[in-house]
Amino acid sequence: MKLDRRLEVLKAIVQHFVETAEPVGSNTILVSYNFQVSPATIRNDMASLEKEGLIFQPHTSSGRVPTDLGYRLYVEELGDYEEARREAKLALASAQKELQMHKVKQKIHDIVSLLAHVTGVASFATVPDNPRTFYIGLSNIIRQPEFIADMSRASQVIEVFEQSDRFLNILKELDIDENIKFFIGKENLIPEIQSCTLMVTTIKYMGHKSVIGLLAPTRTNYAFNRAVLEQIKKLI
């Protein structure tokens, strides 16, 4: 049922004030809400609404804002609740997705931190819904004797991780699945890390898939590192 124009004007005033926190004048109502009447008609409607105690003039400007009574009438009769329900559903779905992704990223960050701490080498993971990798523990690599003796090799490894897009593309070329795989020395596709061993696998958390792994010197505790990755996969 079509509202009386006066109530349409009140509805427009409420909506405008809610969105802007600014008093609204007749010209704004006329232009922004597409009323097909003259400015004088809108001014008369606003004067009538003011007399009824539904809007008031907060200061000397020509703008008006709703009173408590005006809000009450809007709540009970004027609010577009069907549209609001659609908007609320979409907003909640979007927020829920964002919150879930935040939890996924936090979980993966915790896993990478745990891997680096326990293994004493560098750990990394791909980030779902974000074409990049993040890593922790490069300092663990630099402290290894073979890298202390040849800092240029250490610098090459660091540069590979810092070139996130390149490293991510290499990971996509590798046959990585739920099994734990080792790419030892020259088996690595990136020349700069052929002094290292890459240990990789996939995990799935809350429906999101990620590649996680370790990068260590070829002189590393293979059995222990594999066991740690196995336990991490069980924990998820």
C-alpha cells in the first residue's frame, strides 16, 4: 500500500539522517528521494510533520531531524523490513565468510610458527584466497654452519622467499598433495635453493586448502622433520 506523501517525507528524513547524521532540508529530500512535487509542497509537508512532533529543527539551519516520536512511527510503520532482511542476510554471510577466512589464516600462521620452532628450520605456507606465501624462520637457515661459511647462498635463499610470486609459481608446478614429499638439492626447480631440501604437503582446514612445508639445508634431520609434518597434519 502506497504511503501518504507526508509519511514518505518522514521516511526520507529518517533515512537521510541515519546515513549522514546531518539535518536534512526540503531541497535534499526533493532531489535525493525523487519526489514529483514542488519544493513548496515538501516544505509544507515538513512543517506539518514538525507540528505533529515528528521532526524538529535542531538549530538555525533549514534542516530537520527526526524526534523520538518520528523514530517510533518509522519503526512501527515505515521501515522497509523486507529489504533490510535481504541486506542483513548478505551482510552476515559476508562477515561470516570474512571471519572464517581470518580463522583459517590465523590457524595456518600458528602452524607455520610451530613448525619453525620445533624443527629449527624455515617453514612456510600458502594463504587461501590470497595469491602469496608467508614464511617464518629464515634466521634458522642463516645460522646453519654451511650458510655461515657461505653467506651468498644464504642470501639467495632469502631472496627466493622474498620473491613470493616466484616461489608460489614454483609450488604450483610441483606435484604436491596430501602426502609429504621431499625435493632434495638439485631436485628443486629453483637453482638458488638447490643447496636445500624442500619438504611439502597439503592441509585442509575449514574447507580451505593450503600448501605447507619446510626448507632446510640438505644436511637435515629428515626423519624428524617428516614426523613433525605428519603430526601437524593430524592436529588439524
